[in-house]
Amino acid sequence: MSTRAERVADYNYERQNDSSPVTATFTDNSYAHETDPSLRNQVPVQGESELLEDPIQPPYSNSSQQLEEDESEVIDESRILKGDRLRHAKPGTSNKYNEGPDESDLPEA
């Protein structure tokens, strides 16, 4: 995630070095209308002129503290299997863990 200063620097660089800058305010809402009547209102698409609800809530959303809290919520040690339940398994087939003959063991065609 970039900081405000980094974004401002990027915008300034683009403004100075863009070979074909857009000189006016450009709005294209043609994509926001469904042409197939059977799909209309199925998947709403937000146009450019509509206000965007920003889910980021600084400083809480982008912090190490939030990541640590999320990790502690996700890791539930009661669901971790003990080592004894995973180890010491014996092969269930007669050829042990052998996957079969190698290419060099196959007969010539």
C-alpha cells in the first residue's frame, strides 16, 4: 500500500511525463447499463459519476496491529492435530510406498 506522499509524487511524475494527457474531465458510463434485458438488475454496476463507498478506515484498516489481531483470530490451536496422530503411519500396500516401475524397468516396445 502506498502512502499519500508516494501517490502525489506518482501523479506529479505522470502529469509531467505523460505523452498523451487527458485535457478535460472525461466520463464514460456506457458500461454501467446492461443491454440484455434478462440480466438487468442482476449484477449492479456503479457508474463513474456515483459516489464510491470507501471501505478503508484509516488508520485501523492498514496497520500491523490489525494484521496481528486477524492472525490471532484465525489461528485456533484447538484445531491443530498433535504430532502422534500424523506420524508413524505404515504403508497399506504390499509394495510399500513404491509407485511402480520406472521407465527403465518397462519392456521395450
